[in-house]
Amino acid sequence: MILANYLTSAAVFCIGLYAVLTRRNMIKMVMGLSLMEASTYLFMLSLAYRAGSTAPVLLSPPPGESTRALAHGNVADPVLQNFCLTAVVIGVAVTAVFLSVVVRIAQHYRTLDSDKVREMRG
Amino acid sequence: MTGAALASLLPLPVALPIAGAAAAPLLARISGRLPVIVSLVALGGAVTVLLLEAPAVFGGRVLVHYMGFWKPVNGHALGIAFAADPFGLLFALAAAVIGAILLLYTLSELGGLGPRELGGYACLFQLLLAALIGAALTADLFNLFVWFEVAALASYGLTGFFLERPIALEAAFKILVLTTLASFSIFIGAGLLYARHGALNYAQLHDALRGHVAAPDLIALGLLIGGFATKAGLVPFHGWLADAHTAAPGPVSALFSGLMVNLGIVAIVRVVFCVYGPGSAPVLGLLLTVGLISALLGAVMALAQDDLKRLLAYDTVSQMGILAVGLSTGTATGIGGAVYHLINHALFKSLLFLCAGAVVHRTGLTKLSEMGGLARRMPVVTTAFVIGALSIAGIPPFNGYVSLGLIHSALLDQHEVAAYILMLIAQVITIAALGRAAWLAFFRPREAGHGKLEQLRPGMLAGLASLAGCCVAFGVAPGFFLETVMAPAVSGLLNPARYASAVLAGAGRLPGLHIPFDYASPGELASAGACLVVAGALAWGYLRISEPAPVRVLRAAHNGSANDYAAYAVTGTLAVIAVLSLAR
Amino acid sequence: MQPPDRQPPDRQPFAGQPPDRQRTDGRARQEATEHEPIHRPWLGTLIVAGMAAALAAAMAGIPREHAALPAIARYALEVALPKWGLTEPVNEVVYGTRGFDTFGETFLLLAAIISVVLITRPRESRRGYFGEETAAGREQSESDPAEPDDAREDAARSAEGQEQDERRPADQAGPRTPDQTPLGSAAPETAEAMTVVVRTAIRVALPILAVAGLYLVAWGYSPGGGFPGGAVIMGVILLVYAGFGHRRISRIARPGLLEAIEIAGAAAIILTELLGLVLKGSFSANWLPLAAPQTILSGGIAQLFSASELIEVGTGLTIAVFALLAMEHDWTPDEQDVSREDSEASENSGTAGDSENTDGSEGSAGPESGSGEAGDRPRGRSRR
Amino acid sequence: MSAFWLLDYLLLALILTSALLVLLLRNLNGAVMALSAAGTLLSVLFVVLGAPDVAHSEVVVGAIALPVLYLVAIGKSRTVVDDPALGETREQDSAAT
């Protein structure tokens, strides 16, 4: 049942969200966001899966068939995999920016506790 | 040029600034100012292309181009469509023109920055503008998400630009947390829609959703609205906004507030009007509620601020609320007012942030309580600030009067008297907040004089003058702008089926529309005057009393913790989902 | 261009501005940290439960694994071979049919890398008066009101400084422009070199990894593509760095060189897409002749795009990682920093590096414009 | 067929476990390793689900890029943050000190 994959991705998403909402160590918050990011990949690729499908690669067809026939066969959804690839890149990019900001904050505030990093409020 | 040839040029306004952005870090090695100058050229090219499209599009045509000619097959579009409808083109044009003005201003105000930092600044600035233009023109949900992310990533570096300011980095962290959460929300929403309907094209989604919107679609709608509302800074999602604006350089605050925040509204408009259709869910009531809360809360928080840029940032929250209220009416007048206000807000809020940035840049003062007496030392900045404040206030010769008047009359047409009164209250508080700021910063007498301040440079003068001039122009000739620009834009939003068929067919026409506006309506003039008087009294009184308890509670809720702001935003998304799912 | 009011200006609260409204001092901070936010765990649990419910409700209502493929996915599979000569529909969608998304994504990565470079940048000399710097000094002293005299931190920092100076060749002792900053030198945790075992292992693994990275890109008809390939290339450079120390890579891993290569990759992507508009009349249309399927050139511009992305991603990620590694602690104003710069400034007062300071011709060149570099620095911590 | 689901469920369970570890581990370096493990396991799962391209990207990201970035950041902040708890951080009561 692919529903298990969906629900696991929701669970991982929620674990990450819980880390973001409750953890005060900023690096831990970033890790929470990374987890949420990873869960979205899982969700998308589970959506792309079809029962018994193969990877969307039109190489090495079974004997007696042309590669063109594979395009009509039972394969996973390439469009969703495209989204996932884009999201992976976005995830790395965001994490890199995040961590450089966190290190700078550590230098300025000498803490990684997000509750002590709040000069601006009100 | 034929329509198809015109349409094939549509990616250029995105690609040109991107090319400029890619060149910027290298050009910075030659000279710090070179990247900014090249960006101006690139943006000039983008404006030219957009202006080429303008006559056809504002004449009611929808120009559509599928990248690489991957046109829809049997109504299923795999390729990415760029569709210039009047609304999208209007926002793209505003982004390109105002962005160019802001860069020109940057060149003369911050031209003394080191070459490397100026190069990075120019690069991110252009990427952000390219993303805004792309998001305005695209007709593909996933492509919208990509442009949203480009805008987000460019904004992070710009927020933390002044690294010596601890608050800049703090703000960068908050905007990172909230925007990343928003992007997950949008991504999952888009994924759900694709899973259910196998479509990404607005038009194809619109056709699939027409008539039968099921529970998962509504959850997807909630996720999308929650995500884009974070960008727009509507109320439960606005934690990042004030902080980011406070710490960024002046022109960047202007860019964020004038243009980037509007991206959220544009995306919400696309999702609600072009994809789902306004009638499909209780989404308009939701927008009304969120808008009113944002308008009031933003105004109150603005009144209570002591930091000039922070005050303006909270006012942005309030103005976004007003935009949402205008959209929620669902009538031509109301949406016309909202679109008009979108442009007005881009103009006057950029102007105000440039003024605030100039004050901070040249005096080093950020707090209103420490400023004062700047009117004599900075007469031009003071004049510009007053023009901006009067525009927001909705005083007749300036542009805010027109858009607020349109939204007010739309509310009254629908007998939303309570909403109308709340809007007036928000307006009063807004005027009081800005009046108080103007008094404290510029006109209040101050014993200790300021040191010698440098003169305004020509670029700064040009930037302030052109924005202020636009504020007056949009206030003086509302008939012209309503007729030529706003009415076609509203027509596209009110006829989503026409838009959809145009996108799928590759070209199309929108029906004509007329938006009436009575400039000399006595009721509107009277209410503007009354607001001014009451606001004056409020500002005067507020300077003398101590902070009232409700305001203190509100301030305590904005406790600056990234965790809590994230909690607000997620709670907001959940509330949106709950309302949409349960109130159908 | 006199910076007004170097001293905190008249701070007396005027009428109506209650003193607690402008309070940014110790008391407010104390309150903030003393109140342990006990609400967070249960509130967080509540919100997470709500989110879980919403997601579960959505996921229960979407098609499962037995649904038919969406029409556009089927279409993507069908056009891969005839229209692109690619046996790999994902690459076809990523770099071809929906190449415009990838175009945006590439520049998203550029935005991220430039953001990282901006955030990790060292100080540069500026011309003219920047009020933001004055405000920054005030904010810094507020955010660190009673900075503890912190021996450990000092020790760490001086160790960091020492390490840096050791690393710095004698001929570069002058003012450090960003280009002269050796990448990856500042981190105290970087080992000079690893043991022989590790080095040998790395020597063996490197070529394999490098080939694997290129392989992922070169054969566009099999799974892979520019992004994973580029990331593997970054891994290769990192391995050299970790195994042999920064000296081995210092010649390649200069920001000047890497950035130029990265921008070249980005420019190639723009050109690839733009030539479609010029030659075929549509942005991101294929303008290359299609080679036979399953060859290195099959896929037309998709392959070109993929290779350009390899360059951009590989160099970009390397820049980001090394920028993080080389990040110094030089934006918080403190005695050590200021004195170092002062001494540097006096050392090199005659060299070309300072010429930027003297042409403060812009605006009104006030008496202080020349000292904008070191003198205007707020010295938040000089009381130490 | 059932082997597929068995593998799928096993990987899901492992991913869930490493996600919980990321949340619960006090040691930041340990949490990074758990995160990296989650990424690597995910990439294996992606292969199972028929997405070799994404699996490539994810393994590169999960096993190289993310851990490197996190470890560098943790190391950098350790030199400036006088927080002996960093690395052994107790989130719940670190404010008490």
C-alpha cells in the first residue's frame, strides 16, 4: 500500500515541524527544516510510483519489444521526478544560506539559542 | 509584429535581468558601480520588451507563449506557458520600472560600498526582480513555485546585507524559517493538485476544478494560500516582515515592501481567481476576514513603533490587508480598487522606505525618539515623505484616495457596513501612525542639531522625484488609468474561463469592462476629511498617553522568537485549511 | 559629511514616550530569557497534530498506485525518444520540455551561492559615511550589553588568528582583498593533512569519483544529470582538501577563478536557452541537431544544458562550502579587529591598496571622509 | 511484489527512526549523522520506487553536501559560541544556565 509511504512522509514532515516549533538550538531548527524537505521528496516520489512500475528509463527493453514500447508501459511518473530534482537543489541551496546565517548569528550574539536572538520584537 | 512573435518575446523580461545578474559578480571585479549600471541596462531592456507588449495586452488580448513550442496536446499542457494577461503584465511592468528606479537610487546612495558587496547586491537585486516578473507572467503552478523560490533565496542575502548589524542576521534567520515553511506548503499544495488532476497549467487546472472541488483540493488551496500569504505578510504569517524591513538597506526595504510582498498577493490572485475561480469555496469570506485583521493589526502595531522603518513595515502589513479586502469583494469595483492599490502601494511604500533609508543612511539614527528636526536639514526627503504619507492617508490629490475610494464603494455596494467601518478605523490609525512618525522625525523641534549632512545626489533626487510624481499622477488622472490599465486587468480576473481558454488556445481576447469612479463623491471626500481630523487627534493623544493595554498585549505577542512566529504561521495555515474545508 | 552624534544623542524620553517603550537594555533581555516558554512543547504537539490531521486527510483523498498516469506524464514519455533522442524521460523533462523550470532553478542556486558569498564576505573598505554602521555599533553593544570577559573565547579567537597568520604567505601580509583570502584556511578544525592510509585511499577513490561525476552527466540517456554530477565534483574537491590540506587546492579553489567558471556555466545556460529564441523563435527550444539515441550527444540542448549545469553546480557548491570554511569573525567590532586594521592601514599607507580611500570626491568630501575605513567603525567593545 | 513492499516498509521504518533520532539526539554531530542516514536511506528508497535520477541527487546531497555543510557550520559556531553544551545541547533547559 503506497498509503504507508504517504503517511510516513507526513510523519517525517511532522517530526521536522515539531523540531522547528520547539527546539531552540538554531542548528536543530535547520535540521528540522531539512527533514521536512526530505519528507516532501518522499511524498512526491510516492505519488510518482505506480503499482509494479519500473523507472522511467527507456533502455534495455524486454526481448521482443522496442524501446518505444516502453514509453507505453508501466513506468513511474517522470514529471513528478522532475519536481523532486528541482526541490533537491532548492533544499541544498536553502540549507547553505541557512547555515551561513546561523554561523554569523553565532558570531554576533555568541549563542545558538533562538530565544536569545531576538533583539527585534514588538 | 504579430501576436505570436510578440508573445515569443515574453521570456526576455525574465532572461535579461538574469543575464545581468550573472554578469554582476564578475563585473564587480572591474568596478563596484559597473554591475549596477549593467543592471540598469538589463532592466531597461526588460521594460522595453514589456512596453512592446503593452498596447496589445491592455487592449484586451492575452498573449500566450509555450516555451520551446511545447503546446498543449488535447488540452493537456506539459510545457510551461507564459501568458501576459493585463494583470500580470501590469505587475511585471511595475516591478521592472520601480526596480530600475530603486537601482538608480542605490547607485547614488550606496555607491560607496565595496565593489564585491555591491556586485553581490546588484546580482541578488536583479534575480529578485526577474523572479517577480516571471511569477507575474507565468501560467504554470510549478513554475510559479520556482520563481517564488528564486525571489525567496535572493531576499535572504539582501536581508542580511549589512553584516555588521546583528539584527540584520536575526531578520535573515526569521525570513529563512518562515519562507522555507511557506515553500513546503506551496510545494505540497502543488503536488496534491497534480496528483488529483494531473495538471500544472492554470487553465487546465481551472477546467478540471470547475464545478467539482473536493476535500483534498480545498486542503491544497489552503496550503497554497497559507504559503503565499506568508510572502504577502498577511497577519498570522507576518512574523518575518517587520524584522526584514528594519534591517535591510533602504532600497532593499523598498523593494521588499513595494514589490516582493505584492508577489504573494499576485500569487493568491492567480490561485483564487484564475485557478479555483472565486465562487468555488468560501475563499472570499476568508480573504475578507484575514484582510481586515491584517489591516487593523498592522495599523495598530505601526502606531506603536519607535523605529521608523519598522513602523513602515507594519504599515505594509496593513496595506496588504486592505488589498485582500478589496479582492474579497469579488466585484469589478473592488478588485479594480485592489489592483489600483497594488500599484499605488508599490509607489508610495517604495517612496517612504527610500526616505527612511536616506534618514538612516545619513544620520545613523533609527529610532523616532532620537530623530527630530530633520525637516530643515533634509527638505527634499521631508517633502517626499509627506507626499508618501498623504498618499497612504487617502487625501484627494494623491493616489491612495482613488484606490481606497474604490474599495470603500465596493464594500458599501455589497452592504458590508461593518467591514467598511473597520476599514475606516484602520485608515485612521494608519494616518495617525504616519503623522506621528512625520512629526517625530522631521518636524519636531530638536535642540541638539545634526552634524553636517551630505547633499542629496542626483540619482537619489531622481528616484524620489519620479516615485512622488507617479503618486501624484495616479491620483490626479484616475479615469485614464482605470480605463486603460485597471479595467482590462480586472476583466481578466473576473473572467477566468476566458483566461483559461486563451491560455490553452494560445491566444485570446478579454471582454471590455468599465469601472466607474466618482472623484468628487461627497461621501468619500467627507470620510477622508473626517479620517484626517480624527487621526490628528489620535496621534496627538497617543503622543501623550502611555501605551494602552491592548497594544501592550499585541506587542508582547510579537516576541521575536522564530519558533513562535513559525507556530503562528503554521496555525494560520491550519486555520485557513479548516475554514475552507468546513465552511463549504 | 560629519557623522552626527557619535555619542548617543539626547535620550531623554520626551513627553508621551514612556521610558519602557524604548527600553532595549538589560532588563528587557533578562525578562525574555527568564520566562521559560513552557507552552512550546504542548502547543507544538497540538499544532503538529493538526498538521498531521490535515495532511492525512489530504493524502487519503488522492489517487494511489493503481491510478493511470496523468496525460502529461504519458506525453513526456512518448516524446522523449522521437523529439529529443533521449531514452531518459526525466532528463528530457528536466532539461528539455520543462527546461524553463530548471533555468529558474539554476539561477536560484546562483542566488543562494551569491547569498552565501555575501553573508560570509570579509569587510571591505567603503567610501563615505554609512549611518548603518553607526546604528550597527549601537545595536551590537545592545545585543551584547555586558559582554562577559570571556577568556575562552579570546583564546579561541587568537588561536584562529594565529593559525591564519601562519597560513598567510609573507608576501600577502598586506590588506586582504577577498581574492587574497585563501579559501578554507580560517577554520581551526582543518587538519593540515591526514594519515598515509587516508591519503592513499583518497588517491585511489578520487579518479573513480571524478569519472563517476562526469559519467552522470555525459551519458544523458541514462539516469543522472548536471546536478548530481556537479555535486560529486564538489565532493572530489572536498576530498582533496580534507586529505591533503588546503595547499593542494589553493591554486584551483580561488574565489576569482571559481566564480569566473561558475559564471561561465551560468552564461552558457542563458545562451543555450536564448539561442532557441534567436534561431527557432522560442525560448528554450531545441536548436541543435539531434544525434542518434544513446550517444554522448543525444538530446540536443538538453545535453548542453546538463553539462553547463554540471559546471555551475560543481563550482557553485564548492564556493559555498569554502566560503563557509573561510568565514572569519570580522564583522563584530572589537578591539582586536580594529587594532589589526589600524596597524595594517598604517603599514600600507603608501601602497595602492589604500587609494580607494582618498578619492572621496563624492558628495561633500568632509574632513572625515578619509577615515571612513577604520575611524568610523563603531567600537562597541573597546571597553574591554 | 511482496518483496517490494517488504523492502519499502523496512526502509520507511528506518527513515522514520532516523528522523526521530534527528529530533531527539542532543549531540549535534550525532543528529547530523542521523540526518545524513535519513538522506541515504531515502535515496535507497527512491531507487526502489523507480526514481534513479532523484536517488543520485539525494545520495549526493544526503551523503556529501548536507553533512559537510552542517559539520562546517557546527565547527565554526563552536569557535565563537562559549557554550559547552553545543554538541551536547539540552534544548529544554539551556536557558537556565
